[in-house]
Amino acid sequence: MSDLVPLVQAHCLPRRGVEHRLGEARIRELLPEIPGWELAEHGRALTKTFPFEDYYRTMAFVNALAYLAHREDHHPDLGVHYDRCVVRFSTHDVGGLSENDFICAAKADALAA
């Protein structure tokens, strides 16, 4: 991924193997580009809670995010509740965070906006 392309406009690429796991310095560079997201599991995952007014809006977001995840071939773990959705991204095939997690986090933010 080029640093000149905004995360929300980038697309996921297949990432397998520890060589694609982001180091702490790169994670710290990318984190400000996705406000509200937090590091979890000792820096191995990104999480964010998206609040909504009701179940219908929550499910609309979940369905849109499912479509996005399918299109990017990068799937989050979701905690779906009446008025919120907890989203967690991590790249299992690299054992932590990859650029794909940051790309999809930015796209999730755009969906909720």
C-alpha cells in the first residue's frame, strides 16, 4: 500500500505469514488515521464500538460491513447488540495486525459516517 493513497481508498491484498505483521512503529503511524479505534490484545487487534439509535440502524451497518468484508476478503469479528456493534479486526494469517486491518477499519468508519 502506498502512503499516498488514503486508507479508505486502498484495497486489501492477501497477507499470509509473519513478514506481513506490522511492527509497533508502523502501527503507531497508521493509528491516527483511524480515530476512535483502539489497540487490543497487546497490539494484535483493532477494536471500535459503533453506536446506533436502534436495532434497525445497527443491522443496516452490520449488513453493509458484511458486504464490504466480502468484497475486500477481510472479515472482522462482530459483537452485535440492539444499539451498537463492536468491531474487531486482526489478520489471523499473520498473527496480529496487517495493513488490511487498517484499510477495513477506515472503510468501516466511512460506512458509519
